[in-house]
Amino acid sequence: MLSVLIFFPFVAALATLLAGENAKRVALSASIAEFALCVWMAMQFNPAGGTQFMVDCWWVPSLGISYKAGMDGISMLLVLLTTFLVPVIIYSSFRHQYRNAPLFYALVLTMQMALVGVFVALDGFLFYIFWELALIPVYLICLMWGGADRVRITLKFFIYTLFGSLLMLVGLIYLYLQTPGTHTFDLQAFYKLHLPASQQGILFWAFFAAFAIKMPIFPFHTWQPDTYTDAPTPGTMLLSGIMLKMGIYGVIRWLLPVVPLGVTEWGTTAIVLSVIGVAYASCIALVQKDFKRLIAYSSIAHVGLISAGVFALNIQGLQGGMVQMLSHGINVVGMFFIADLLMSRMQTRNMDGLGGIRNVAPAFATYFIIFLLASVALPLTNGFIGEFLLINGLYQYNSWMAAVAGLTVILGAVYMLVAYRKIALGEKNKLTETFADLTMHEKAVMVPLVIMVFAIGIYPKPFLEMTEPSVKNLLDIIHGTLVR
Amino acid sequence: MTTLIILSVLGLVTLFSEIAGYRKAMLPLTFLGLILALAASAMDWNTGRHYLGEMMIVDNFSIAFTALMIVITIAWFILSPDFFHEPSSRIDHFSLIIFALIGAQLLTSFGNMIMLFLAVEILSIPMYILAGSNKGNLSSNEAALKYFLMGAFATGFLLFGITLIYGETGSFNLAEISAALTSRQGNAGAMVVAGILMILVGLSFKVAAVPFHFWAPDVYTGSPTVVTAYMSTVVKTAAFAGFFRLFFICFSASSAVWINTVWILSALTIIIGNITAVYQDNFKRMLAFSSIAHAGYMLMAILALNSYAQQSILFYAVAYSISSISAFGVLLAVSHVTRNDSIASFNGLARKNPLLAFITILAMLSLAGIPPMAGFFAKYFIFTAALQQHYTWLVIIAVLGSLTGVYYYFRVIIALFKGDVEGAEIPMTFPFKATLLFISVAALLLGMMPGWIAGLL
């Protein structure tokens, strides 16, 4: 069942390649089918039941590499997010006529396969393969359909992230060689290693570099604003909505429990870097004129907060991180869609020349403010639940950190609302006069996102309950090791 | 042994039929001979026979490498048909290539230092001639001369080293030398040290390890592309197989003598090969430096020197050979139209010829070592082998090197999508297309199922 979930998008990608004119419809229906399958699996899922839907067979037996995958609550939530967002992203891209569309949609679906694979892999090697595999489609998407300066920017992005991945690979091989008996890449075997603290410290950096670049955390973020800005909007959505979560997921699954002593040694450094990133990115976002760049920087700020909360190593922080991953995925896709609409209607992303759009396009402005308030964490929206838990978790760790991180929530509200004022409020001018309101298709893209914004904001319990046992189990593993 | 006989007969037959003017029959005959040789090679699997008083030892290691080289040669013959019809080439290519293959086979299966020397010579001399086979072209002549001088120089070192070792141990037989060296328990003596280092220098020349690499870029660029393709696949594979075999059987006991030297050679080769490749605008020259860089990675297997390293060097040779022969295949097709070898001649290929572009992407990803291509697993095996022996810093250098590699391999991929569709259609025969596609798919499948090769040895 799980293998179907992983590889169905790839089969669909091949079908899309052959579909010609109908490529986008094939891709959309395939991704909806994938989502339906995932929802069906989520309904059978028992949060307290540990890892479920296990598949385990040898891949390269002589090297201890197995095809082992399964889902616990943490994986389930992220797979749900992935399978929910991909159809939305595909549907949102219907507005554009992409040259060579079959290839485009095939790459998106291939990317989906790799993302699902990353979130369910339980073998270190399998995880690495999917991790790298996710990079190639999005690289090609950005390279072939990106903006003017795409060649330089995407290559920087690729080499930067590959650098991190290769360090992680060295770390994985090192762990593999430490496993007793015939070596194995099994995650459970990694959990039982209990290496000395000095080795864990080095391994921490090998893994953290990979994850920090992917998220990205200050000071590893320099590839991100350019790439987000220059990538075609569906590519940006994939990068920010889902791929960014790979980094945080990696920390939760492959870093914290594997090298807990390394985390106790360097965790504070990671939190400090994350919090610096939050403050730094918020400050830069304040002065951005380009709306897409502003979202890119706000994304760095959000992800910094998630990472800080996760490294706080308590239940609130981790649970907050889980919910916030879900919320951020939804909000950021919504925001980038708004940015794409602005861009394609106004031919500019510079906010200074705009204004008064609320008067000409009330529906647009309404959706805009919903996503905007959700990302500044207004109560009753999804952002609130996550940020509240994260700051709570961080506060238990260190109140000063929480204070700095909390301050930036206010900064977040400032730059977002300023952006809204510049774009939507004020007098309409020559440029914005002709701004057309949302079409049915555009509304249809945003409605599911808005539903999720409020569903999580008002009733987050099912999502929290889904991950809680797994998160507790994870903390038990970590603290169990630390006590030894 | 049967393989050797078949290949030798084939070499002679092609030589005489060239003289007698049976040109048309030669290509089918060559394929037949190569396939027979391949089959004969496969029959010897797991027999481990010795021939001519241990002059030749046919074990699984040598069979695997021989089979690889025969397969690559077959693919090479399919990919380079034009080469034989060009008026500028008046040399007997068929038999030269076959003779080089014989040398290559001997180089994977020698059991005796004399045989090693003979194998190196049999392999090299046809290559000197082939490098200069485009007689009207100045750079081809330059390549041949440079290759010959450097090669002769290197062989001199090799021979001198062999003599010194013989003087100390009194034997040419690998097993006896190994036993003699083991009995000294690390106290090697000046003659052995000098001998091993001389042999190391000689072989480093042959595999183009830095700082003995200066001949490689010019020779690769100057030779006709088909010859370069053969050099960078079959010749390279054979040289490494011989290198590994000699050090694995003979010098593992006295590793203290050479291990640091090889460490430095490997690190330098990786660093300089990769960094210089970044600055190349000529595709062939870029591949030359990339092949230097790959030599650096393969040297890591010689450092690790255990049975795991044996597997990994075989896998590396397979992955590297199939990826670079498909890269050269694409270059052959493209430069046939554009008449130049620059990376810019790949511009717009993605729209002009999607099949060739797809093959190029797979080849470049594999050379760069990106999963799920075979090249990734090759690097993975080598790195694991080196980490097992605690060469952590070398692995980190290698990781940074392969990162640099991504930059220049991706320049080619970027070029595919750049620019407009212009220029004539690229003519390709069906066997050409099918072979290229088959090789690329093989590189992909090996990346997904590395167990097929990795479990062999």
C-alpha cells in the first residue's frame, strides 16, 4: 500500500509525458487520486499504533541497504500535506501556458514521489536517495521555466544544497560503518548506536549542515531568496511549501534521536542561529519592495522559529513545529499564489507602484488578507496554533530566546500589514484601475487552502492527536539516551 | 586464455583482411570475434586458472574487467562507424583497437612483472598510433608525439622499478614477490622502496594522476574523438585494473612505503582535476580533466586495498566507462554537424534532439555522481571503502571535489536548454541511437540495482 503511495506519482508522471495536450488534466487527476489514497490511509491510521503500513525488503542485501518504509504520525502529517498541496499547486498552474507542458507536469509528479519517499523512508540510504531525487526535478523546473537570471541562481541553489547532502552522506556512511555485525542503514539500528559525545558532535554538524541548508537557517540561507524569486511560481510553491519541510523533518527523524549527545552539545548553537535568522529575515523583509522576495524572507523567519522550537526538545516545541509545518505549507502556497496573481496582472512585483486594489477587486483582497493574517498568526487561523506552541516550547527552554522570537512575530505583523496597505489600500491609480477580480478558477485554487486555514485554526485537535504519540515516542528515545 | 587466443586471431585476421582488401567483411567479423571472446571469458568464471607458469592468472577480477572492456569495445565499434570511412585515416584501426584490447586484457590478468610490462606496452603502442591517426591534423600529430614521449618515459620508470624489485627479491612472480616482502615485515630496504615508488610513478603516468597528468589534456583534445573515447574508457579501466591488481597482490604487505604518497596523489588529482575542469570551454578537454578527477577517486580504492575496494573499483570502472562512452557518443553525433567540440555546440539540443539531450543529461548526472545513476553508487562504494580504512579527510576532499564536478557537468546540461534551435539535423543511424540509449538505461538501472555488479567479486 505504501509503495503504491510512493510510486504512483511516478507512474502518473510517465503517463503525463505521453498525454500530450491533456497533460495537465492527467497530472491533476493523478494528484487528486494520490490525495484520496492518502486520506484513505490516514483514516485507517491509528496514531497510537507506532509505525504503520510497513514495507521492508532488501534492496542491496550485500551492503545492508533495504527498502524499508513506514509511517508514524509525523510522517503521516507531512505526507498528507504533500499530497494535499500538489494538486493545489498543479491546479494553480493551469493559468499559465507552459512551454513543453507534459514535461513540466511530469517533473512536478516525480518531485512528489521523491518527497513522499523522503517522509516515509526508514532506511538511511533510501532516505538519502529520495532526498537527492527531490532536488533534480525542482532544479530542472527552475532551470527551464524560471526567470531571467535562472541559470546562475539555480546552479548556486543546486550546488549549495548538494554540498549539504554530501556531508550528510558522509555522516550516514560513518554511522553505517559503526553499526555492529553486518552493517546496516536501518534507522532503528542508528537509534541504538550510542556513540561517544565527541563523534556525535561531528556527526551533528554533518547532518545539520544538510538540513540547515534545505530549510534554510541563517547563515545558510543565501540561495533561498534568489531562487524563490526567480523560480516559476509552482516551483517556488514546491520549494517553500513542501521541500523546506524536508529539512525540518530530517532534523526530527534523523538528527535528534540519532545523535542526542551532539544535540545537547550544539543544540543551543542551532537555536541561536535559528533565532538570529528569525530576527534577521524579519528585518530584511521590512524593507523589501518586491512582494515575492518579502514572502521569501518571511519564510526564512517562519522556518527559523520552527527549527528553534524543534531544537528546544520538548513536547510543545515539537508539536508546535509539526502544526506549524502544516500551516506554513498552506499559507505560503496561498501567499505565493497571491503574488503570482499580482505579478501576472500588474507585470510587476514592486509594491510601491500599487495601491487601491481592494476597491477594484474585493474578492482578491479578502483572500489576500486571510492568508496574510494566517501567516502573522492571528488567533483562529492556523498560524496561531503553531506559533503559540512553538514560542511556549521555546520559553521553557530559555525565556530570552522566546522573547526575541516573540518580538519578531510583531515584526512579522508589521511587514505583512505594510505590504497589504501598499498593495490593497489607498487610492487606486492608473496601474491598479484595471485589476481584474478573481476568476472562478482562481477562487477554486484558494478555497481549499482557506478551508484548511480555518480548520486547523479552529479545531487543530485531530492533527495534534495524530502526531502526539509519535512525538512523545521520539522524545522518549532522545531522553532515554541522554539518561544512560 | 581462450579469450586471449580469440582476440589475437581476430587481430591478425583483421590485419590481413585490411591488407587483402576485404574491408566490408571486417565489421561483422569483428563483432563476431568480440562476442565469442566475451563468451569465452564468461566460461572461465570461477575457474581461477593459471597459464604459462603463472604468467597469466585468470581470476574473477580479471574476467569481470575483461568482460567490461570487451562490452565497451563492442559499443565503441557501433558508435564510431564514420571513423573508418574518413579519407584522412589510412591506418588499420580495426586491428590496432583489437591489439590494444589484448594488452588491456593482459593488464587485468598478469601474474608476473614481465607480463605487466608487456601488457602495458601492447596496450600503449597501438594507442600512440591511433592518437596520430588523423594525419593531416597538426594537433593530432602533436598528441601522438606527446603521448609517445610521455608514455615511453613512464614505461622506463616502470621497467626500472621492476628491475629494482627483482634485484631485491629475485623474482618476477607476483606471489613470490609478495611472500618475500611479507617476510621482511615492514623493513623494506632502500631498493624495494625505490622500486615501488618507481613503479608507482610509471603507473601514475598511465592513469594520468596529478602531477603526472600533463600529457592527458593535450592528448585527449588532439586525438580524434573516437580514439579519445577509447582512451578514456577501455585504456583507463585497464590501467586501473592493472594498478589495483599489482598493489593488491604484491605490495599490500609493504603499504607503509607508498600509502602516504598515494594519499597525496589522490588528493592532488581530485583537487586539480576538478578545479581545472571548471575552466574548460571545450567539451573534450573538460572530459579530459574530468577523467583526471575520476582517476583521483579511483586511487582512493587503491588506498583502501581490500576486497570491498576490489568491488568498488570494478563498479567505478563500469559506471565511469558507460557514462563517459555515452558522453563521447553524444559528442560524436553533435560535432559531426557543428564541426567543433566546444560546450556551446550543445546549445539548444534539448529542443533540436530530445533523445540526445536526454542521454546527455543521464551521462552528466552519472559522471557527477547524482543518485539514482550508477555514478552515484560508484562514488558511494569508493567513499565507503575509504571511510572503512579511516581516510576521513580524503573523503571530505573527494566530496568537495565531486561538488565542484557538479558545476562543470551541469554547464553542459544548462547548455542543452540554452539558445535557439539552429543548425542542421543530426543524422543518426538506428544502431547508434539504440546503443546510446541502451548504455544510458544501463547506467540508470545499475544505479537502481547496484547489487548486480557489486556482488560479483
